[in-house]
Amino acid sequence: MIQLKNVSKFYYSKGMIASGISKVNLTLDKGEFVVITGESGSGKSTLLNVISGLDSYEEGEMYIDGKETSHYLASDFEEYRKKYIGNIFQHFNLVNSYTVYQNVELILRINGYSKADTKKRVTEILQRVGLSAYAKTKVSKLSGGQKQRVSIARALAKDTDIIVADEPTGNLDSTSAAGIVELLSAISRDKLVIVVTHNFEQFEAYATRKIKMYDGKVVEDEKVTQPVRTAGEGSALSFAAAAGRASGRISVPSKIRLGLRNTFNIVPKFLLLLVVFLFVVVAVTSEYTSFQHNKEENSNLGYNSYFNNFSPDRVVLKKSDGSQFTEDDLKAIRQIDNIKSVAACDVLLDSLVSIEEGDISYEAFPRPVSEFTGKLVDGRLPQTDNEVVLTGDKDDYYFTDEMRQELLDKDFKVYVSENKEVTVRIVGLAYKTYNQNSYVYGGDLFVSDSLLEDMLENTYSVNSTVTTTINGKAQEAAEGSATYRVVPSSKVAQGTAVASEEINNFYEKGKAKEQTISVAVKNIYYTESINLKVADVYTKKTFEKLTGSKDFESNNGSIYINPADYRSLFGKGNYQATVYVKDLKDLNATKEALQTMGFKTLAMKDAMVNYVDSVVSIIQVPIAVIIIIALFFIAYFVIRLILRSRVSYFSILRMLGLARKNIRRILDVEMFTVINIAFALFLAVVILVNTGIIHVEYIRTLVEYLKVTDYVILYAILVLMGYLISGKFARSLFKKTAMGSFREEE
């Protein structure tokens, strides 16, 4: 069955070479009870390990059923051990954290026995070795003799042709030793039993063959008289049917069960692994949060030349059909959860007005007084149309205690544009409430609705292209010039216009009066036009009488129309609105909600030009990747130290014939289980913090930027990390032979 021809085994340590066995020649057959004896260091255990495939050999050839093994890889010897060998070790090599039943069950699971056959087989074997009463007892609580019986039961369980036993009675009292010898003798009738011992006398009455080793060589090989056996002695166990049904491969459920069992059977190891993965979760989350926070901070450093107010929490809205905003529209927008405030007069948010009187000059953005929600520092709220509330930064010079008194209850000119000014009285002062991450120059001027409408009309006027068609000739008003500029005047009747005498030149008879002209207005929001009859033309002498204005030089060339006609051209309400969001993390969801309602959105955060953010990202992304890789190796080395306590366990699995890929799968299950528990605990804490049940500011800050997709990515990183760690650890286990790994652990 087994033949060795000139087989030698050498050991290498610190540059030294030692011979384990040298030029061994043996032929071993089924039905023999072979006892190998010799002094310590004679090579008998090495010979046994080579025969059982636990150790490799360097010279010669070993044949198994006539087949050469010198070309065998580690996986081939694992398959050999699984198929042919049942091991009984001197130091038992049992899993101390398992029960007696689980230790015997383990070998059957490795060999692919069904659950039903496994239970029947383990029960019968434990009964045979006299351990039925200890089936549920942890191996660590057994005596030496009982442990050796468990080892024998495990060897018998898979019904292999070869049983090898290394000093099976070395740690036992004489009574226990005699029982073990009898048991081995009983199973040797239809198997090859090979025993290594110092004490040949214990086996002499049962041995069929004695081999003596000295200095790594066989110095004696003799057959001895076989013992007389009584009827039934050595009868085979009734497992033939069960053996025939074994698949020979460990099943997926068995891998999962072993992985789960190994996760929890040593509590300190499980808790240490859990702490490591919780650390990884927190560390990766912290790095991601830091990255996102820096990215957000950097994005706020951008600018946009088209907007004066580019607060990151501002979103500009237009209706998809280009129509004006109605009160119903604004009411619906306010119902969205993440909307903090709505500014209907969006255009004015980017239109600074200058407030001046004497030496005082201050710039502010017009806002409706209805939107004022701050707390007054001085004064009161407006009660008439020309009364206003001014807000500014509390560190601003004009908002010091002394200067506030210079502003309060004083009249100021508000210059809306070059050609528009109104007089207002400041009756209230307040510190400006800045929106989140707001970067806005100037204060806010809260005014009445009527004054706001005037300002909005003027804004449309300033930002529109005005074309007047006179006798079929289109004349466009130039920016900064009074010629063909449209100006409202209560002196002019509705439906008529008063223009400069220069328009007479457009007509053959030199007379524009009673002629019809057309005024067209075009801007990014709308196009409007009106036909007007020229009521009169003004000269320098008649200018004030016809227009009501005294400044002829600055306004010569302007076309004066009735305020109602002016409002029909420029008093169009709001085509654009702004919303401010409460939480920037939910900005995209808020934009989607607004778009679903039929609004076009432009978030200032997305519209800002930012070169710093791009540069920082180029630097931060590689750093983040390096940190995650570093975390992987830190976690690996810590986990490897923890798992080193399991090297003996996995070495035992190898000795029992479990292949590398299957050990890897068991490790994967163990890692995956701990990762899932760690991640579930992390999610539970996050939920408790977000719902306000517990208050941990660090955790709240940690998960502030995390979305559902981020949790998925984090989980994927953990799973990948666990998978790589288990793979790396599994590879390290198989760098040496099964016995080599076990010796290293010892």
C-alpha cells in the first residue's frame, strides 16, 4: 500500500542542515499493526509525518498504491491525507474550544458527509471509544486519556485505510494506555495501523511488525507473532453505506457553519476582531468626512462674476414656461422640507443700491420688509412706504454703538441707478443674519412692497434693451446715454409720449407731433412693446413744463411716457426667485423636488468658478487612497496577530486534509460575519444619533456628509478589506507544510 525507496528528509534552520530521516526503504501493507520505536531524535516521528503527508521529503520516492508522490504539491498531499490517512497525534491536536462531538464531526464535515450520516456516525464512534457521556463536553475539560480517545475517534470517523499514531500513550497512565492499545489493535484487522512509541512493551502483545530507528535510519525491521483474536474483535464499523454516500468535498453549508462557529467560539478573539473592524469603519468614515468637509469649504471659496450674492445655500429658480412667479408658486415652494427661506425678488439680490447722506455711504441689497426675521438692535419696524430697516455686519464701522445713532431716524438718498433715486428713512437697525457659508458683500435694506416694485421696475429698465421705432426707423437706447431712453412722468397723458424736438427730423414735413411711435423692450425674461402717440416735443425752454424735470442737459433725448405705460413695459413682477436651503447635504434632493414641480434650478454652489478646489482635490484624493491602503495594512497586521491564535486550528484542518481554498472560504465567512456585526453596530449608533435618542457630537459630525451610496461604498470597502486580509492570511498559512505551520505555532 505504501512503499518508500531511499527516502530522505532534511531540515533547514539558520543556515544549518539537519537530517530527519536518511535513505529509508520500507513497504507497508493493509492489515499490519506496525510499531516504530527508537530513542528521541532517532527520526521515528519524522518518518511518520512523511508517511502521513504532513511533511515533504527531499530525496527518494514514496509510492501510494503504486503511484509516485515526489511531484506532489501541497494540495495533492492534502487530498492524500483526506482520502487515506487518519491521524492520532501525541499532543492530540484537537480543537480545545470545540466539544467532543464537534471535534469528531469536523472530520466528517471536511469529507462531505451529510448531516444525517454525520450524526449517526459520530454517535456510534463515540460509543465505541467510550465517550458518549462526554459528547457535549469541551475538549479542554477532558483528561489526557479522554483526549486521546477523542483523537482516535476522529481518526476512525472517516474510515480511512491508514491510521497513524504518534506516541498515542505517551501522556497516559497505564490503565488508559492499555485501553488505547487494545482499541488500536481492534481496528488494525482491515487497516494499516502505524504507531510511533518509546515504549514497545506496551504494544508488543499486539504488534505484527516492529521497526527500529536510529540516527534517521531503519536499523531493525522484523515481523512479530500476530496476537490471537477473539470472534468479533476488530470487526468493521457499520459505516460502509455512509462512507459510500460521502461526497469527499466539504459542502458550502459546512463551510458557513464552521466559519460562524469559529467566529464566536473564542469570545476574546471575536471581541478583538470586532474592535479592529469598528476602528476601520470609524477611521475610513472620518477620512471620507474630512475629505468632503474640506471639499465643501474649498468650494465656497469660488466666485461668479454674474452674481453679487453667491451664497452656497442659494438656489436661483425660473419657471420652465418662462412665466412670472405667482403667490401659489411661492407657497408651494415653501412647503419643501429643506427650504429655509424664499426671496421672490431674486433680481434685486444681485443689485446693490447705494445709501448716502453727507459723509455716510453704505451699500445694501433691497429685500421686502415681509422677509425680515431678525432681531432689531435699535428702532422699530417700518409703518409707512418710505420707512426702511437696514442690516449689516455687527463688526461693520457703521454698526458700532456710536455710528448706529447717526443712521437711526435719519433720511437718506437711495440711488437705485444713475437715473433713479428715492428718499427713505431708516427707522430700524439689525445685525445681518448670514445664510450658511454666506459670502456676500454689503447689508440688506428691507423696504415696503411699493418701493420694492419701483426698484424692480428700474432694474428691468436698466437691464433691458429699449428700441424706439420712429417713422419705421428703429433707434436703440445706448447704455449710459439719455437719447431714446424711456422715462416715466406724471405730466404725460397715458397712451402718449413727449420726446425731444430732434425726432422731428424723422418726418418729411419735420413734424413728429400726433405721429405714432413704437417702444419695444427686450430682456432675458420677457419682450414687451407699446404704441404711443407723440403728444408734443420739448425744447430746452419747454422741457420742465412738459416733463416735470429740471435737468435738461442730463435728460435731453429721453422719451417721457405716462407711469402706467412705463409699468406696462417694466412692471412685470418676478420671473426669477431664490430659495435658501437649510442643509447643503440635501441640496441635490431639494433641486430634484423643485425640478419635479416645474422649475429650472441654478445652485450657486454649482455655478461658482473655483480653481482651488480642483488643485486641492488633485492632492487630497491620492492622500485619501494612501491612508485607506495604510489602514488596510494596519488592520491586516493587527488581525493577523489576533488570528495567530488560530494558526494551530487551521493547521489541524490542513492535517485533516482540508484544501487551501476551503480554509480560505471558512476565513471569509469569519471575516464577513465580524464585518457585518461591526457595520450593523455602526449603523445602529448612527440611527440612534440621527433620531436624537443618544447625543454623540463626534458621531453626528462623522456621518454628516454620508449618503446612502456612501454607506454602500463604505460597506464594500470593508468587505473587500476583509476578503484581502483572509486571502493574505490563508496564503501565509500555506507557505510551509501542515506540520511546519503547526511547529511554528508551537
